[in-house]
Amino acid sequence: MRMDLKVLGLALCAVAAIAIVGRILWLFANRTPVLAHSENMDSLGESDAHDPLNPLDHAQGFHSGDMRVEYALGGQRYEHDVLTHSVEGLDMTAPDDMPILWADPKNPADVEAHGPGFWVLMLLLVGAVAASIAQFS
């Protein structure tokens, strides 16, 4: 039975990896990267101090924000709202004031906030899960 779960887990990881690679290729084929500029940021609230995602030994708050960005494509200016998340005290999670969005050249108002870099990280995560399954089961 253990071998069956290992095969199932590795098969699910392979399917997820194929889907992620497909998403990356789709972004390059159907979207254009545009540099956006943050116009303003609205805080959407903070997590409760007793939130299980905010343990006492790591008592930093989780923050969500709605960032209005402006970008130009084809000589036209567009605005879009991007949902951001950050952890208080960790600068690396702070929202970038000049994010790169992936816009549809046929409909520039339609943008993707997660570009290929995000999906490559997800692919590495799936690979790490597959390696763990292969190693420990």
C-alpha cells in the first residue's frame, strides 16, 4: 500500500509540474510584461493577535492591501488593483511600489499579477515535495 501512495503522490506532483510549465509558457505566449507604478495602497486589515497563522513565538502581523497601480501599454494608460500580502517586520514581503504585471496585448486592462518567477518558485516547491515523497516513502 505504501508503494501505491508513493506512486500516487509522484503522479500528482508530475501533473502539477506539467500544469505549472504550461502556465509559464502561456504567460510568455499570451502576455506582455509591463512596469506598473503604485498610486496608492489601502490596508485591508490585520490578523488577530490570536490567529493560528500568527503564533506567539512569531508575533508579527500579517497585512493585506489593495494597491492601485498605473501602467502604460500601446500608448494608453491603465489602472488596476492588485491584492498584496506582507508580514510585519519582514521587508522581503513588502509590496513592491513598481511591480511587473503581465498584460494581455489584445485587452490591456486584463493583467496577471503573478509572472513566470512566481510560477518557477511554485515549480521548485512541487519538485521539493516530489523529492520528499521519493526520499521518505
